[in-house]
Amino acid sequence: MIYVTTELGLKGADDPVHLARATELEAVLVSQNQRDFDPLHHRWKVEGKTHAGILVTYQIDIGSKIRWLERAARLLTPELARNQLMKLPMFVTEEKGLLFTASFAQ
């Protein structure tokens, strides 16, 4: 399951609150806020906390974003995404997405 931060019903909440809620829902959190979620991921790792995955992106056209998110949702399993900090452009094509997910399975 993949959620963008606006779907969590936590508008205006701090990033750790968004990540905690997504974790409760066992959902990969999608955000354009790479600047904050990169260090948050590493802080949680150091603190021994787990999350369902973070998928960061940048401003792209909505059509591409939807296609890439659909591909990520289809290819990522909860086991592959758990505790991973991922970049949405890794799912720009089916081949790239398959190569990316295969690298976690090894």
C-alpha cells in the first residue's frame, strides 16, 4: 500500500508524525520532501525504529507521477519496501522498476 502525505489526514503535522501514521497503516509514504525525509529515515534507523518504506520524488507532471506510483505499488512488496528509502524515478519504466526491486531481493 502506498500513501501520499496528503492522504493521511495529517495536514500541517510534522514529518515524524506522517511517517509514524504511514507505519501504523503499513503503508509506504510518498513525499516530495526529500530534504527532510532522508535524514528522518536515517534517524529512525539509528534509533532502531522501523517503517513500511519511504518513496521520495520531486516535482514532475501528474501523469508521470501517477504512472510511476502505480508501477511502484505493483512491484513493491511490504518485505521489499520495509525500512527502505527509495526514489520514485527508479520506477520510470517497468524494466527499471524490476531491476530495482530485484536488487533488494538479493
